[in-house]
Amino acid sequence: METYGKILLIAMPAFLALVLFEKWYAWRKGNDNVKTADMISSLLSGITNVTKDVLGLSIAIYGYGWMVENLAIYQVKATWLTYLIAFIALDFSGYIVHRIQHTYNFFWNGHLVHHSSEEFNLACALRQSISGVVKIFAIFLLPAALLGVPEKVIAVVAPLHLFAQFWYHTIHINKMGLLEKIIVTPSHHRVHHAINPEYLDKNYSQIFIFWDKWFGTFQEELPDQPPVYGITRPVQTWNPVKINFQHLWLLLKDAWYTKSWKDKWRIWLMPTGWRPADVADKYPVYKIEDVYQFNKYETHIFPLMKLWLWIQLMVLLLFLSYLFGNIAAIGIPGIFIYGLFIFLYVYAFAELMDNHLNAWVWELFKLLCGSLIIFYTGDWFGLNAVAAYLTYIIVAYLLLSAVVHYYFCLQSKKAGIPINY
């Protein structure tokens, strides 16, 4: 956890800088597809995901280390060739898991957040799941485990493999010639994120595109079919916590309401989007039928609120950086209490962007959580050792934030802006 936190302290500013650079570049080119609310929602999703991972809130079924220790029939040394083999094995595992996520109802819940943005940009690459607590990818690394590829090799290669999937989430790079035949390019991945009928469930590969070509899931980006992004059952919210559990909630309701006991059990592993016939008729769910004729989700954010959103984001990143840089010092259970505060922060933040009437209530929960931490410990997770006055600054910020949220909720209501409930 501590090592991963240190890596993220370097990676987060780099990713944020690239996201902001793309926004500037898109604005300069007159094609700004990096909308403020959408971008911040993507960043909030990334924040919840890395917080969950740093806190170790994931369960791997048959961890890779266990497989190497118990199943290896050969042992290899950690040479450059070993790292290459591990990278290819990880990429194949990623292809299989990615395809499973798109194929079955239950596993789609842990992936749809990545597709939930109706734009395609570097920020949406950061939309990662918090609901996928159970990880199955290690099972598909069995070939590497049988060859005895050391666990430390996978530990090094896995973050590199993940970070290497960031760059191709953009509309600003056209087709790349010979590379189109070897690696996943922005063109390939635009197809994957599109909801056009001819593009759905194509191009699952993560680094090497030949997996799709070998297994029949490849689709080239067509010049006369511009990709339209999102999911066919749009999420209609900026809140990453809600997005992460929308599909699961629908599955639970469908399993409860259907009169067929067979459907109650099989719904989980039926094809993605499948619903029992009796429930689908009685409780219809909006689905985009014409990808060229639908309204993208938007909420009204007036200029002063937009400025406040940026301030909130910067403060949140400061809180997060302190957690990641001091995991060992904070210890258990402190890191989990801190994690709860981060999630409350994100939830209240996103509710304000959604123009929710109860956004200020969630901000009060955030204020209460932070205040209780400081009241019972007289500190903010060891911050007094740096400078005692910083704790007072946090108290002042929490109070100010609650007041500002309440103010914006009132202003939205007075201005006649549609309020969500």
C-alpha cells in the first residue's frame, strides 16, 4: 500500500497536467471536448479508485503469488526477457478480463464507469471502478505462473501496463500508420468506447491489438461512422459513487421483482443488458435507440460555482496527497477513517455538480466527519507535527465549504435551475 501510494504521488500530478494540457489544446483548436463537469467527474472517479486500492480494499481470487508458489513447474530468473513475457501475459489476461466485463451482467457493473463519460478524452481514462472489489485477473496469469515468472516481476510490470493505457484516450490523434497493426491506438480505442451499433463490444485489447484480430473482436474506425461515446443506458449523473453501483442496483431490483425463480438466479451471468421479460415490461429503463439523436447529460454551473469546483478539486488533491504520503505514519484504523472522509468529500462535491437539492446535507456530513476526527484526536492525522496552525486551517476550510455549498444550492433554486432530488 505504501509503495503504491508513493508511486501515485508522482503519477497524479503528471496525469492532471496532461488532462489540463489536452483541455487547453482542444480549446485552442476550437474543439473543446473536455467539459469542466465531465472532466472533474472523471478525476473524482480516479480519486475514489486509487483511494480504494491504496487502502487495500480489494480481494484477489487465487493471488498470483500463491499460484507461483504452488503451481510453478519451472523457475525463471528476472531478466529483460522475463519482464517481456510478463508484460505479454498481463496483456492477454487484460484482454480476457475486459471481454468478460463486457459480456456478463454482473461483471459489467465493475467496468461501466469507465465508459460512462459521453466525451472521449484523457480524463475519461481515469474513470475506474470502486465496485470491482473482487479481482479475477490473476486467474488468467496462470501461464506465467506455471513458467515461474517471479511475483516481483508482475508487481513492476502491472502498474506500467496500466499507465500505458492512458495516452490513447483522445480524439486529437488520427490513425498512426503501421502502429495500427501492432498496438492499441486512439483510433482503435475510440471504436471501443463508441455506442454505434457497428462498434459495440469491439477492440478489447489493452496494449497489443492482435488479440482482437486473432479472436474476432476487431473493428476498424470507419470514416463515415464517427464514434458516439457513452453507454446505451446513460448514467445521468456526475457522481462516480452512484455510477459505480447503478447497474448493480438495477440487477438487484430486477432479481427481486421478477416472478421467475430461474430469472432471479440467471440474471447475473446473462449477457450484459439482459433483463427478465416481466420486469422489463413493468419497469422500463431508458435506452438510447438512435445514437445520433439524444441529449448529452448536462447541468447548469454558473461561473462562480465553476471557480469553486476548481478550488474544491485542488483542496481534495491536497488531502489525498497527504494520505498517500503518510500511509505508514497514519496507520490502521486511521487510513480507513481518512478514506471515509475522502469518499464523503467526493460524494458531496459531485452532488453539487448534479444540482442536487441535498448537496449541502452531504457537505454537512463531510463537516461532521472532519470535525469529529479533529475533536477526538486534537490533530489531523499527525499534521500538528508539521505545523499546528494547519489543523485550524482545515477546520476553517470545512466550515467555509459547508456555507458555500448551502449558498450555491440556494442560488440554483432562486435562479430556477432544474433541481435534482
